[in-house]
Amino acid sequence: MIGSLRGTVLERIVPSTVLVEVGGVGYLVTVTPRVFAELEPTTACFLHVHHHIREDAQTLFGFTTRDDRECFDILLGAHGVGPAMAMAILGTHSPRGLHNIVITSDVGALTMVPGVGKKTAERLFVELRGKFDVFDVAPAHGQDGSVVSGRSNVVTDLREALLGLGYGNDEIRDVMSELSPADDMALDRILRDALAILGARRA
């Protein structure tokens, strides 16, 4: 079983696969959109890996943090959640953010994930409650010492702002997938970027 990879990014294969060379061997690794954007060709990288084995295939899923990989493993333990849905969830919400979503039963935030409807979200709340407590850590702080909002709060605020401006759920889901906001990104900046993308699509 492969648990981690340290090497050089040779190639990015759209939409979500990177080719990482380790000791002369190239490994194809599936990652989230945010990680995909970070791993530019020729750069060194270290990935925590989930080695997923089925009868007909073996797939490597890579994460830049141990928390992301552990969260992925927890999600796979939920009924009806396969690797694709688990990656989609992590592509939208951080582990800490997902913990907040589960304990508050925030249906709107979880249904922003492609493929997750209201019924699926409600079932996941029941199955996952209590399993993400390990990610309930102290808030992160920015360089100026201020508390940094978790991604779930930013995503929720952005969704509510765009809904208030008349955009539909499908439009919001698509733009969130394209933006993949970082945990420390300010809401006004994300909203400005989202409106620029949505405005160009409607033009």
C-alpha cells in the first residue's frame, strides 16, 4: 500500500490528475481542484496518499495535509459515499469546515457539493456526526493576529450573498468549483471574483 509520495510534478492532466515522479517512476494521483492548482509542473511536492484498491482498478488519491486524507477516509466509511463524492466534498469544504457543517446540520452548505442533494446531506449528518470531532481545533490566525474564518463559513456567506443577488444554485455551485477558495481568503475578495466569473458567463 502506498501511504505517501515525495517527488516532482511532471504533468497536470485536466481536470484533477497529476503525474508525480518518484525515483524515476511516475505515479498518477487524483487530487482536489485546489491542490491541482497548487501543483505546478517541475515543482517538488509531498502528498499524503489514500491507495484505493478495487478488483478492476487501483487509484491514488493525494492530499497536501494529513487532515484532508483522514477526512477522506472518514467520508469513505459513510454509506453511499465513494471516492468521487468524497473528493467533491473535500474540494468544497475543509475538514474543520465540514465538522462545522455536520454539527450545525447546514444542508445548504453541504448541497453545494456536486452530487449531494438534500436527502443525501441529511443522511450524512446522521452518519458523520461525532466522527469529525478530531478536526474541532482552535481557530487559525492570520499574519495580523486576527481570527481566520473557516472555509465553511466563507462558502456559506458567499452562497447566501449570491442567492440574494439572484443567482441560482447551479450557477453558484459551478463558480465555487472554479474558485476553490482558500480558508484565509476574505469574503469580499471571493465575492468580487465570483461576480466577475458569473458576469462574464451571463454576458
